[in-house]
Amino acid sequence: MNSEQMYYLILGILISQFLFDQWLDYLNKSRSSATQPKELDGIYDAEKYAQQHLYRKANYGFNMVSEWVSFAVTLLFLMLGGFAWLNTLVSSITENAIWQPLLYFACLGLGSSLISLPFSVYGTFVIEQRFGFNKMTPGLFVGDLIKSTLLTALLGGGVLALIIWVYGLVGTNFWLYAWLLVGSVMVLMSMFYTSLLLPLFNKQKPLDDGELRDAIEAFSLKSGFKLDNVFVMDGSKRSTKANAFFSGLGRKKRIVLYDTLINDLSSQEVVAVLAHEIGHYKLKHTLGAIITGLLQMGVMLYIFSLVVESPLLSAALGVETPSFHIGLLAFALLYSPVSFITGMIMSFVSRKNEYAADAFAASFGLGESLISGLKTISVNALSNLTPHPWYVFFHYSHPTLLQRMNAIRKLN
């Protein structure tokens, strides 16, 4: 294979994957109906379903425009030699082996952020605002943007700089050291996310004494789950949508409830949702996801180490002299189909784990409370409860509400 054929292969991958995603989106939209399906009787009332239909329609049109713009810019940048031009520009600014890749990816990241920013603003302050979800102020939006950008630059840039430094020392065997480094960061982020990073964006406080705390502690004792504390997060300052999540390992494990969840659900429903999250931990889903992620990262880095210095990949992007950052960019474009397949497999495993966590909660007599809580969360978020099966297969990390309801009731 020559560089021209490699170029067309990259082009073909980009176009094929984009068109496939658009086809899935279209299939999903084709399931949309202004008339409420019979299976949603008792979940959505007529008024709420009509609102859900409008919300889904608005998001489909908005997402389609956003995705087409992003795709068109990427395609044009590739076809017009933009990646090679940027490499020449960065090379004229610095020849440092570490700063050059950092500056290159910083420029790509800045360009991508500038393109996506108007869509992010419109999605938050027009669509989410129109349907009563958005609680963000412009000041909070800008603050989040600045903090997330700085975090990406410090963490992402720092890790990349270390990997490049190791690459300069040991050559193509860098992948093993990079794997250890990235793996350590992944584990640390899993352990300390809620105590170090999340507080930069949201306030957390221990759940107050009362009926809910007593019910949670009673369930914790019954299920044999050592619970040091439950934290409440001020999710309502950004959105009315409710959620709960589990984070960390060992002594650093923490359960976080959105304040909106506590406001929307009864105490028994909150306990059922909490039981589901505890189920993930007790069934080793959290640990399994970390181990799988580490293995995937190791395989990806090893494959990358085989082609990092490939003149063929660099030439395909119009760059004569191979470099770490051009090799990484070309590899990322070529690896995307593999990433898509592994993502699909991980989504399948995730859906299976969701069923298991639901069954764990149901084993303590909380099945109907969990169903009731999930209904409230879904309806309040105007969730699409009848997505196309193919869309679910490729994109959903959770089963649909109807699938979860049926599976829980079969356990009784």
C-alpha cells in the first residue's frame, strides 16, 4: 500500500463511519410519533408525551446540523492538507520534541472547541432552556468552559508530555511505560474524581439526618455494604435532570445523589436507585470496567507503537518526515473503526450489568420502587422510551426503561 491508498483508506473510514451514524440517527427518528404508543400508557400522560416528542424532534435537527458541520470541517481539513499545513506552522514555531506535539494538539483542540462552542451555547440556552431543563447562567457556563479547558490542558497535556518524553528515551518500546502511566492516571481518577475534580464544578455535602438517611443506612447494613457516607451534589444549579452515581474503589468509594433526585423521588425510590448503584459495586462491575479499560488501553498503545514512526501514515496526511504527533493523529483516524467495535461490545456488557444491578436491588424487595423511580427520572427528563433497536444496540449503555421494567417484573 502506498501513501495515496492510505489517504483514501482514512478518507473512506471517516465517511463510512459518519454515514453509518447518520443512518442510525435516521432509524431512531423514524420511531418518533406524535401519537403515544400503547406501551407508554401509565408512564407518559398525553401532555408530557407531546412535550417529549417536540424535545426529541428539536434535538434530532440540532444534532444533525452539529454533526454535519463537524464532519464537513474535518473532511475539508484533511482533503485540503490542513493537517500538514498545521504541522509546518508548528514546526516553524518550535523544534522541541515535546512542545511541538503539545502545540499541535492544542491548536487542533482549540479549533474543535471554537467550532463546537456555538452549538453548545444553543443547546444549553435555547433547547434545554425552552423545555425547562437549563438552570445554568452565562457566568457559570463560561466558568465551566474555562475550568474544563484548563483541566484538559494540565492533565491531558501533562500525560502526553510524559509519554513523548519516554518515547524519546526508549523509542518504540515506550508503549509499556505509557501504559503504566496512563493506567495509573485512570485508576487515580477513578479513586479521587469525586474528592478532587468534581468539587471544582459542584458542591457536595453529606446527606442530612432524617428519614432518607435512616433508610439508606438500614439498607446498607442489610446488604453488607460498608457505607461511610452519602453525598448530595448541587446538580440543580445546572439542570433539573436527576441522577446518582458511584465512584471510587476501596476506602475511596463514594455514592453521590443529585439534589434533584432527592426532590423528585420518594425515600423508598431513592433507596432503590442507591441499591442499584451498590449492586454495581457488589457485583464487581466497577472494578471490571476499570480492568477492561486498562487492557484496551494497553492493546491500543502497543498497536500504536508498531506504526508511530511509519512514513506511510505521515505521507498519507501530507507530511514527509514522520513525527510522534502526526503518527498519533493518523493512528487515531485509522483506529476509529476498532474503537467503534470495542465501544459497541462495551455497551453490550454495560447493558448486561445494568440488568444485573437491577436484579440486585430487586432481590431486596425494591423492584417496584426502582421501577417507579426510573419512571419518574425518565419522564422528568423527557427521555425517549421507544428508541430503535439498532440504535440501542450500537449506542445505549443502559437498556431502555421498558426493557428494564419487564426484566425486573420477570424476577417476581
